[in-house]
Amino acid sequence: MPLPPRDFDAIGPKEGQRFPDVRLSDQTGALVDLHEQRAGRPALVVFYRSAEW
């Protein structure tokens, strides 16, 4: 059974909108604050789904 169509424009922040405050672990387990690390510079945030479950 196919999935219903999804309105991707309604998901996540809009282009140019401030990204929510995010603190995530890096590859070593240390917490990284997105806004602190980029110090006001533009950023591209990419999320991907791991192949490992």
C-alpha cells in the first residue's frame, strides 16, 4: 500500500528562519551547541538516517 502524499513545505523551519536551539552529541559523544559553534555564521544542517538500526 503506497504512503499518502506529504506536504514537505509544512515541515521544519522555513528558509532564512532561525534554526531551533539544538545540542547534539558529536562523533566522540561530546555535546555540541549549534548556535555556539557557528558563532553567528551561516550553517547548513543535514540530517540523515543511519543504515544501522
